[in-house]
Amino acid sequence: MKPAGKFKIGLFIPCYIDQFYPQVGIATLELLRKLDQDVHYPLKQTCCGQPLANSGAEDDAKEVYKNFVRNFSEFDYVVTPSGSCAYHVKEHYDILEQSEDVVKVRRCTYELCEFIADVLKVDDLKINYPHRVGVHQSCHGLRGLKLGNPSELISASYSKVISLLEKADGIELIKLDREDECCGFGGTFSIFEPAVSARMGRDRVDDHLRNNAEVITATDMSCLMHMEGIIKRNNKNIKVVHIAEILNSNSL
Amino acid sequence: MTSHSERAAAFLKDPDRVSWHDETLWIVRKKRDRAAASVKEWENLREKASKLKEYVLSDLAGLLTEFERNATLNGAVVHWAADADEFNRVVLEIIKSKNARNIVKSKSMLTEECGLNHFLQDHGVDIVDTDLGERIIQFRNEPPSHIVLPAIHLKKEDIGELFHLKLGTDRGATDPQYLTRAARVHLREKFLNAHVALTGVNFAIAENGTVVVCTNEGNADMGVHSAPVQIHCMGIEKIIPKMEHLAVFTRLLARNATGQPVTTYTSHYRTPKENGELHIIIVDNGRTERLASIDYRDALKCIRCGACMNTCPVYRRSGGHSYGFTIPGPIGTILAPHSVPGKILYKDLPAASSLCMSCSNVCPVKIGIHEQIYKLRQELIRKGYGSFVKRAILKISGFVFAKPVLYDISGKMVRIALKIVPRFLIYSRVNTWGLERELPAVPTQSFKEWYRQNGSN
């Protein structure tokens, strides 16, 4: 299936992915190019400002927001391998003066899976991924961007993320006991409430282990970074892989 | 005073008990899901309940005076209390005027909020909580750890031990039926000797002056029927306009709270018994101030179902007492900081959330709980709370993130530092991330560095 169009895309790579998980940024860039998109990575980008705002310092984040808008206002779409950052831009840039650029950036910022499903309208990426995969539904993507229906809401079942994965050759998507419980990362929550955060992370990893997953994937590397930290500390036999890396393991 | 994170860490020291607490409440959450799914218009019902509550908050004064007029016509005596202190004194005056000594109570978080039990005990009045969970924590001289399941932090072994001490049950007995029976015998005697029965109020209906109390054990009825004087206490936000609106809420309340289609008893109290007295006390205690606050007023829509606690991944693992406020969990987190007009209290609670938003999704009246937690965090920093170190780190980060060159340099420095600094220094006690987690491995290049070399094609 051909993408619904060719767009000028500003690639936003969240700060912690830039610094610690460059392979996720590379996979996102490669995937979007394979999908015939005109992808640019503005070099003066830094961060969406969420780490500050989630800690209560949105006033200090304003200049960070403005830098984001300056970097991305010229594109048709801003695409990022993070549901949480995309949600933050859409939801919390409301404290800026709503100039044409701000409104456009807020409207045109997309999480990667959502962009592929809703804008490019590609539903089969011809992926080959012969592994048992557990999908961790990151909260801001799930409940904020509505990438799927959260288990609390009485509504029809769907998931833009799982729809993209389930067509992969060889993949086995495992069912979790708790399909969409928070992993306990929560940004600076992981620092201010370390005991609860770590316990939540262990419980989430255990759910995947109990159900025989080889790989935990998610739309957010931040959740995966937290779970990876727990997996390594406890020597568990399971890997974390960002969804962009799975979606890029294709033969388009 | 300790913070939520310290109290949570203490609760988490017993991992098996935490697993049990988490799993027990998760079962309640699953029951809620099934009960909600059995009502196909569930989400519409939530929307309707939310709109009704918004209407109520938009005309609180009008509806309350309409309620007072109709309740008075029914023969009730309506009292108003501006704060906890006045509320406690009004209750004491009623009790004194009847020379009453034995009071039985059922289903009231408001009396917990106002500290009524201790106030009355200090004035020589014996007030007994008659609902099983409440009686258990009263015996233990503890606050509730959940608003619907007040003793959910305790296991049957704990209850067996407690009842052995307080009620003389067999040592080591843990059979729930045996223990419940012992409580029943004990409470029956309290009911028979009660002079005044006191209850909370779930809904007060403006058009006919009725108060409605939803219970499972039937103790509100038992008390009201056995004591000559009945007192119903309500916060000003409990009002609903008409009888026809009640079902919107009763259809949501029990399903969302415990997964039951409806509470076992939905008691309507309208007129005093023959030769009896019916008092209704309407309490403000900070609610008017909240009503005037655009950011936080929606919390007044709460119908106290407790579903936000059952779904909260933090609450299930930190326990209700970790919040240190009468109402724990997500709703407690947004009520506590502004619970006393003119002050900001419980400043540790807004940080005790991963902002997963599940609370807002289960809320039957659609309170944007996570949005209010986010706003509270902004307010705390804006008003200069939070440690100097935390505020300094935030200020510096804001400065660095706003300057691309500084960001690039800082990022590189952090990556180099993580590579060359010895492990024991990186994993020192101040690195709370590293207490139970590894930091990510450091790559040779950042994405930006890679892109500069390879990104153009």
C-alpha cells in the first residue's frame, strides 16, 4: 500500500533518545524515508520541555517551547518516536501565545505510529519480526493521544500500534494480565518516588515475563529505559525494543 | 513530617503485603470494568452525571436554599456549618440537648474530615462506627486507608488479632464469618442502646428535601430506626436538583465503586419518625473557596466512589495511609493541598502520581484529576515551594534546554561523565534512579552527532 502523500516532515528526536538511544532516532528516520517522505532533522532542536513542566516549572519551560516551535513551524508535519512528547506539545503548549506557528505546530505534531496510520494511511509495513512481543501501552500515547482504547473506557477496542504490529510476519503478540497498566516511569516521578516507581516497573516487567515475551516494545523509549534499568539490575532475560526499530525491520 | 515517598517506601518494605494489596484492589477494578461494560450507555451516563454536577455547582446557593425550604416543610431541622469546628459543635449541641450519650454512626467521610469522633470523645460522648471496616479502624485508632474500603490495608489475620483483643474472639481465629458474627453481636448491642444515629449523605434532593444514603451493610437504617434522633451530615456539594436525576448517579456509584449493580440499601430519609427528630447539617468547610477556583472547582463533583484509588497504580502499591490525608489516592491528592482555605498543605502529594490518567478515565463524573495534579505542581513551584536544589535544577535545565548549543555540550558532558566516573560515585545515594535501576548504556554518538555525519541521505 502506498503512503497517502509525500510530506515535508520535521523529525523531532526527544532529548533522552538523542543522548542515549540514537538507534531509535535512526530507525525512525530510515522508516519515514522508506515511506517516501521528505524528512528533515532541524539541528537546533533540544527538548519538548516536558521534564520541566511535569515537575511544575512550566514557566521555565516556555523558552524551551518557543525553541521547539521555531525549529518546527516550517514543516507539514512534526513526527516523533514518542507519544509522551507529542502529547505534551499538543496539550501543554496552551500557555504560549497562540500564534499561527504555535497553533500549526500543536496541530501537526504526531507520534510515529499515529502518523503512519492516520496521515500516511499505511496499514501493512511488510515487517518480518519472528519474536514473541509484549506491547507496553505507554500512558500518554494511549490515554492522551488515544492511540488505543484504554481498558477503563467502555468503548470499542482498537489500537493503532497493535494494528501495525500484528501484520508482521512471524510476530507473536503476547497477551498481558494487565493490558495497559502504567510502568511507573512518569518522568521525574521516577526520581521523586523511587520506591513506588521501581515496584511498578518490576510488576510490569514480570507481567511480560510471566506471559513469555522475549521483547517488550512501546511507543515511548522513556518507559522502556525505566524497564530496561530494572531488567538489567535484576538480570532478567528479556529485551526492550522501541516500536520504531520493529517497524523499521521491514522490506519495503 | 515524612513525605509520601518515605511512607510509600515503608509500606513497600513488605513486598508480599504490597502484592496482596495491589491484587485485591485490582480485582475490584476488574469487577468495576465488567459492571460498567454491562451498561451499554456507560460513557453517556458519565457525561450526563458530569453535566448534572456542573449544573449543580453553577447554582449551588439556589439549590441549597430550595433544599432547606423543602426539608424544613418535611419537618427536618436544617443546620449550617461554615467549618469543621462549627460542624462538631452543632452535633454536640444536638446530642447535649437530648442528654444523649450513645451515638451510632454510619457512612460518613465528612465526619472523618472534620475529626468528629475525637471531638465527641473529648466531650465524653461514646460514638461508635457501625460499618465493619470503619469499626475495625476505630478500634485501631487509625484513619481509613480507602474511602469505600476503609480497612483494605488489613488482612483477616490482622482482624483476628484485633478482635481477640477487643471483642474476646478466639486467639488466632481468622474465619471471616466467625469474626463478622462477633462484630455483629457487639454492634447489635450498640444499636439497641443508641440515643442518636448519625449518617453521611450521598445525595440530597433539592426538589423534595430528601437525603439519600447508599450502604451495603444496612447500618444507616439500623441506626436511624433504633435511635429517636437522627442526624444526617452533608457537604454543600451533595445536592442534586430533582428526584429524576438520582438514578443517573445510583447507576454509576455502586458499579464504579465495587462492581455491584446497586448498593444493597439505597435509603431515603425525608420526615422524622413519630416523636423523633431529623436533623440535617450542611457543611462548607472550605468548599466555597474551592468553588471559586477555576482550576480546582471540578473536584467538588466527586461522588466518593473510590474508583480512582482502585485503578491508581501508585495507590495500590503505596497504601492509603501513605497519603496522610483523610481521603487518599488521586482524588485525595487534588483535595488535600487546598483543604484549608488560605493555606497550601500536603505539598508532597502532587508528586505522588505518574500522571497515567487512569483516574480521570474511571471517574464517574469526569473530574480531570490528572490535569489538576499537573496544575498543582505548577502552582507549588510558582509559589516558591519545593527544595532550593529542585528549583535550581529546574531553572538551570530550562536555561540549557532553551539554548541548542548549551544542550549539545551538556549532553556530551553527561555522556562522557557516565563513561569515566567510577560506578560507586554514579550510583551514590543521591541518585534515586540508581537505587533499584541501572542507567542506560552510553552510546558512542548522540543521534544529532550521527545525523551530522550520515543523515543527509
